[in-house]
Amino acid sequence: MTKFGAWHGAPTVVFNDMTVTLPTDQICAIMGRPGSGRTTFMRLLNGATRPESGRVVSDMRFSAISNLGAFFHAGLTGLENIGFAARVYGLNPTALTETVLEISRFGALWEISAGALPGPRRRAMEMLVSALLPYDCYLVDNVESSDPETFQTVLEILKMRQAGMIFTAKNPRIAQEFATIGSVIADRTVYAFESVDEALDNYG
């Protein structure tokens, strides 16, 4: 069970007594209406939020959640953030920087401090760098607000590396276009289905 405090009255229950199994080697869409708990569920997956009871079990290494604008250090430039991430993950900073610059289209924006970047650009740059770090499964929240070209590039990177992705969406068209499997958040529960089409049929 997962609860969060409310402004007034009792805490709000976000998820209640559920058991769900998700594949981490495919592109999985988590569909849910605004306020259904999509971001909370992603935070549970990567350990940023702990359930009040129960547990999340996985032998996979989940990425930080992309598209939240919280991956880069605000006081560092994009280039400095790439170098910092490379050192944290034991990668060659020069090689990672060269790869990012080669496949991105953000040019001089990499030389600006992350805190001064426009929100959409910062989130896109974070997503791209995260996709090049050594995770087993990558998490992207609210995919509708992500940069389409960057998201497509990230999908191509993960396909080459045979890595998985879990992304949240409220738009069924996005899930149908990009996902290979789907789940739906409703009634404080996550329902997993064997196909995107089946998930869409149950996403009322």
C-alpha cells in the first residue's frame, strides 16, 4: 500500500493491496488518467518512494525517471553533467560526451547551466544522457510531454542495446504507437495485460 499526506483530512491512498508483474525487457506503457498515480508508480519502481506496506522486487537496474527535469544538477552545464554522470557510472567522460554531441541536436545548449535551460530542452537532454548510461530498464514519465525526436532516438538506442523501457502515458495513441505491452492504472491498482491492444480495451 502507498499513501501520501493530503492538505486536509486523512492521507490519500494511491495504491491499495495490489500485486503486479511487469516485463523489464520490453517497451511497456503504463496508461492512467491524470491523478491516477502514474508518477508515484514510477517512483516506486526505482526506489525513490517506498510503499507503506509490501515491497517492490526486481533484479533489474532501473534508471532515474526521465522527463521530470530532476536528473541534471542545476548548477552544472549540460557538458559538465555528462562528465559527472560518466564518472559516477565508471564510463569514459570524453567518449560519453562525444557520443551525446554526435547524436543530439542541441548544440550550444550543452554549454548552458541546466538550471537556466528551458524546461522541455532540459528534460530532453536528460533523457538522452540517461539512455546512454548502463541500466537494464529505463523509466520515462508522462511521455506526451517529451520531445518526440529525442524519444525516438532513445527508443533506437535501447533497441540496439536490447534494453527495456517503462513509460507512462494518458494518451492511448502513444501507447499503441510505441509500446509492445501495456498496463492500466485504475481504482488504485495497476492492471497488467499481455498486449497493448488488450490494455487499450480496458482503458476506458
